[in-house]
Amino acid sequence: MENALKYGNRLIVGVCGDEECENYKRRPIMTTQERVKEVSLCKYVSEVIENSPVTGVTEEMIKYYNIHVVACGEEYFTPEDTYYAVPRRLGMLKSVPRTKGISTSELIKRIRASTDEETVAKDKQSGKSNVKEGE
């Protein structure tokens, strides 16, 4: 997000809704509201568009939010990509580098690697309780 803000003086970030995310790729781990809150806490973000379409930026969004530049990850900065077709056609699409080693898929791998069994064993070693919240 820091890299995206370099293209302007405010950063508007779209957060897709749960259902759209699930239809696109997978069910989100965090709810839409949780993701919106986390994104809004980023110091580079000026505004969050909740339930932004997963299909990409539309002309209506560009006009409504007075958008002058649309930033996307390098993997979407290709002529074949359909998600950013509108800003590409309007000449306002810019690419930003990905943060290496950080992606949804990588985070899911890390979570799966940290199994409950490992957590219980570490808790026993440290003397911490393994009672989960709400029990």
C-alpha cells in the first residue's frame, strides 16, 4: 500500500465481500468487516470501499471516487488481465511490486503448518493454558 500511495496523495482500497471472494477463489478467513477494519488501520489508506467488486475497477467507481490512478500488483499488469481492463484502457493503470513471501496462499500455508497439536505441546512446555476462548 505504501508503494501504491506513491502515485498520488490519497489511497482508496477496495475490499471484496465474503461471497464474492468465495466465488472467486476461496472462503475468506476473516469476515468482510474484519478485513475492512484491518485495511482501514493501515497508515497509508485514506478510504476503504467495502464490498468492492472482485471483477475489478469499473468506470462508475472511477467517476464516483474521482480516481486518477489505479495501482495493481505486477501479476495483474498484463494485457490479458480482465480485472483491470477499464483503468488500463483509460491509461491510468500502474503496477506496484509484491512483497516477497507474503500472499494469502503463503499465510494459509503458515497457519496450516502451525497445527493445534504443536500449539498444545508448546503450551504444556510453557505452562500456559490450552483452553480456547469461549470454553
